[in-house]
Amino acid sequence: MAKAKIVVALGGNALLRKGTPPTAEAQLEVIKETVEYLAEMSYQDYELAIVHGNGPQIGNIVLASEAAEDVVPVMPFDVCGAMSQGYIGYQIQQALRMALLKRKRDIPVTTIITQVVVDKDDPAFEDPTKPIGSFYSEEEAARISKEKGYELKEDAGRGWRRVVASPQPRRIVEFPCLKELWDTTIVVTAGGGGIPVIEHPDGSLEGVAAVIDKDLAAARLATEIEADYLLILTEVDQVYLNFNKPDQKALGKVTVEEAEKYIEEGHFAAGSMLPKMQAAVNYAKQNPGKKAIITSLSKSLEAIDGKTGTTVS
């Protein structure tokens, strides 16, 4: 019997590293390193589902589509999201399958192109906050905004990026498929937070131009599948108060109430750690006694054992 169920949310650095070219080939090389940690979790008998981000990837797909608009029609934003799910999932499947076979674990890995229902009246549509695509200087951002009508915002001191609406995930459409596969298969699902869709009264679904935060989608998935852990992987080993300041303080074990207080005090950047802490709080609040962990990929197994990371419970 497996030790526990874990929903893993992979941060952008698990797919592409800063300074490397945003190519499919470069991404695959990073993913091959990333999946070694996931394969080790499986080897240690944890059951996994994998959620990943797609901010840079969907941004690049949109840019490529727009650059070729004189030759081929521009792809709708929701279709670009589906494309990003497909190619990132394919690379994770391929690399993780080999990493598992090296450990003599013959477990299938598959990707579900996943739709996630959002509320058409979600206030996020009035205030876009989700960064996608490349980083720009302030001057470049002003030019792009003027030329294309995009909204761009400064992203946690790293540069300017295009922002789109980031509505709350309400329901994972393909969840029954994932539940059916859970005991036999490692599933890559809700990639990029899922393709945001509006559900009409007749049950039909319509894609919208938005990006759901992948950590919030992972929290929704972890709750629905009754996972034992939500594991949010990012660039730092722990969450910090006063990050990058002389008085920064690492957070170890944090209660839901403490985490909510820190969020309210404004300790976490909107395009960076804030959604991770919100996702951790959402999961821990809805699943008393279970744990949401935020840590780096390299420290993931140690964090599950309680040796590092930030745990919200």
C-alpha cells in the first residue's frame, strides 16, 4: 500500500531555468533533471499527480502565433493554453517514464488536457494580475502596450510582463478521468492551472482568455482527490517574511491562522509567493490534519519528511 497521495505543483524553474533559451530542447533537458526527484518519490512509494505552470510557454506560443498572423490565423488564447499543456505534458511523460524505468518501476505516465470551470463574473476579469511570457524593460513594456493593447505590470522586481485575468478555479472538468486513473497511473493534469472555461446553463463549455494560477488549481485538485499532501515546488527552500531584506525570517511550520495573518500584512509578492501561500491556506483549511508544503525541488523529499520547507496545516 502506498505511503500517501501527493499532488505536486511544479514551479517554472522546474521546466525552464533563467538564462537558458526558451526552446523545447532546452526545456526537455531541465525536465529530465526535474523528474528524477518525482521518480524518487514514486520509488519511495508515494502516489503522485503532477500539475505544472505554463506562463513562459503560453506567452511564447501566443507571440509565435501573432508573429505569423500574416500567414496563418492567430490562435485563440484558450487554444494556446491547450497547446502548452500538450507539449509540456508530453515532455514530462517521456522523461518521467525513463526515470521510472531506471528504478525498475513500470508505471504509466499520461497527460490529460484539462479544462477548469471559472465564474464568468469573477472580479479577476476586471483586474488582470497573472504574468505570462517574457520579461521586458519598462520602455519595452510601454511600446508593447501601445502597439498591441496588452496590459503589462512589473513582476516582483524581475521586469515587466504581460498580465491576463487569473480567475479562481471552481471545478476540474476531467476530474472523473483522473480519479479513475489514480491507482495505476501518474497523471499530468491541470497544466498551467487548466484551460479556463465558462459553463453555460445547457452544460456547454466555452474557453476564455485567462490563466488560472497553477498552485490554486493544484490545491483544488488535492482537495478533490483527498490527497495527503499538497507539495508546491518553487525556487526557494522555504517561505520568508521580509524576503531579501536584512531581517528576513524563514517560516517552518505555520498554522492556517498565522499564514492568513502574514498574507493580510502583505509579506508576499502578488506574482510570486502570494498565490503559493493562498493555495497552501486553501488546501490546509479545507483538509484539517493534512499538510501543504512549499519548498524547492531539490529539497522536496526532505520537506515531506518534515526536515525543511514551509508547512501550512
